[in-house]
Amino acid sequence: MDYGEHPGPARYESGDGCLTTLIRIPVRIVVLVLVLPVRMVWDVLVASARAAERTLLRPLGRALSRLFHVLVAVPAGWLWEWVLTPLGHGLRWLARAVLVWPWTALWRYVVAPVARYGIAVPLGWLYTAVLTPLGHGLRWVYQALLAPAGRGVRTAARSLLTVLLVWPVAGVWRYVLVPLGLAAAWLVRYLVVLPAGWTYRELLTPLGRGTAWLLGLLARGVAAGFRGVWAGLRLLVLVLLVTPLVRGYQWVLVPVGREVAAAFRFAWRAAGFVSRAVGRGLARLAWYLVGAPAAWAYRTVCTPVGHLVRRAVWVPVRRAAVAAGRTARDTLRTARETVRRARRDAWRALVGGPSVPEPREPDGLVARTLGSTTTVPSAAPEPEISLHGGKAAQRG
């Protein structure tokens, strides 16, 4: 439950009449009695959900995330990096080696040279050396011989068609069809068009106007009757149905709905205060019944016993375990050295090994080189002669 500080429910201010004020208190009491269990159950569910999320769902989520990372993400990453990626590179190289490179080489070294030198070059030579001169010769023959002959034939044919077809058709049209058409048009005009126009203008037009006037008057009368009937029905519905419903909605439903909504809001806030008070009481009761005795037992019993056990049992046991561990490590180290030395001696006894010379005195004199203080065991001993003394003797 939420035990934080919350302001009290705001007082509902209204400008309604005394009837609303009289029914407000009972409605709020009834709504509070109905809403209080729901609010308490809601607060219990909210507190339980928060506690479960804090103590169960978060650790479970972290554990599942860590488990997913260990069991799925890391193996998947290793599989992707060390198996699938090299396999993909190998498959790509294999696909290029099997599918791309052979076809590229076939196109570059077989198809392209054959198409170029076997088809394109011969066709180009054929077009340049054979077809172009042939075309030029045919064009000259057409322009020099066939075109004048064609123009003469076309002129003669046009003249013959004009004499045989055009002039007879034009004569028939001009001297036969046109006079017949003019006569027919005159007959149609004076026998059909003029009588039909007079009939439409003098008979049909006045008759149609009179009929339209009568029909319009009848339609206006019928429409006026329908408008009167519709106005009466609308006024009747407005007076008997709409006005009572609107007045009932404005004067009854709106105030009642507003009061019920305000009562629910007030009851929800008041139930929250009551629920928090009950929660505080239960928490305080649980503390005095369970928490305080448990804390007192932990401070006065468990803590001294734990300290005593740590000083009397755990510390000596830990020290003894540390000493035993050190002794065991030293013993194991000594045993390993002994086993190693015994294995080396056994191997030397079986296969032999380099002999180690014993220290002894030198047999002969050890000479020193001239100008140096180092001794050479294999050099023959010579008398020590001073360099300056030798030079003086040589000069004497």
C-alpha cells in the first residue's frame, strides 16, 4: 500500500438547489460503502504487485538474463565468430571458384574473342567492302534510271485516271445529284418543316403551357398540405416527447449523474485514506507482533551467539584449516621434489649421465700469458721476464 502524504479530498462546490444538497450526503455514504472494499482490494493488489516485482520479478529477470547470456548469447557469438563466419568465407570462396571464375574466364577468353574476331570483324568487313558499294550502286541506278521512268509512268497513269474516273463522277455530281438534292430539300422544307413548325408554335406550345400551369398549381397545393401536416406532427412530437425528455435530461439526469460522479470521486479518495490508515495499522500491528520480537531476538540472542560461535569455533577452525593447508602444501612440495630427484637418479642409473668431476689440486704449474694475469692450463710454463729488463739486456 502507498503510505505517502496525500492531500484530503477537495470539497465539492456547486450552485444547485437544496434538493441536490439534501441527496448528496446519502448518495456519498452509499457510494463510499460500495467503493471502500474495491479500493482496499485494489491497494492490496498494488502493494502485492510492487512487492512481487521488487523481490521476485527483478531477481528472476536478472537470473534469466544472465542465464540467456551464458547459455545462448555466448555460445551463439562463439558459433558465429569461429564457425559460421569462417564457413561463410569458405563457401563464398568456393562459390566464386566454382561459379564466377570459370564463367568469367569463359566469357573473357572464349566468348568475347570468338564474338569479336569471328563475327563482328567479318560482318564489319562485309558491310564496309561489299554492302556499302552495292548500296551506292543501287542508289545510282534508282536515281539515274528508275526515278525518271517512274515519274513518266506516274504522270500518264494520273492523266488516264482523271479522264476515265474523275471527270465522269464530277459531271454526275454537278449536273444530276446537286439539282435532285435541291429539289428534295425544297419539297421537305415546304411540305414537312414549315407545317411542323406552325403546329408546334400555334398548337402544342399553348397546350403544354396550360398543362404545366395546372400541374404546378396542383403540386403547390399538395406540397402546402404536406407542409401543414408535417408542421403539426413536428409540433406534436416536440411538445409531447422532445420537450419532456430534454427537461428531464437537464433537470434530472445531469444533476444526478454529476452528483454520482462526484460521489464516486469523493468515495475513491476517502476509501484511499481509509485503506492507507488500515494498512498503516496492519503494518504497525505486524511490526509489534512479529518485527519487534524478531529484531529483539536478533540483537539480544542471535548476535551474541554468533559472535561467540565466531570467536570460539570459526576462528580456531579457520586457523587450523589454514595451518593444515600450509602443512599439506609443504608436504606435497617436498614429496614432489623427492619424487623428481628419485626419478632423475633412476634415469641416470639406467641410461647413464655426464660425470661430475670432483674438485682436486692441479698437477703441473699453471703458466700465465704475457701481459695478462689469467692462467692457461694447457700452455707450457715460461720464465717470467720483465719487458723493461729484456729491452735493457738486448741493448747491452
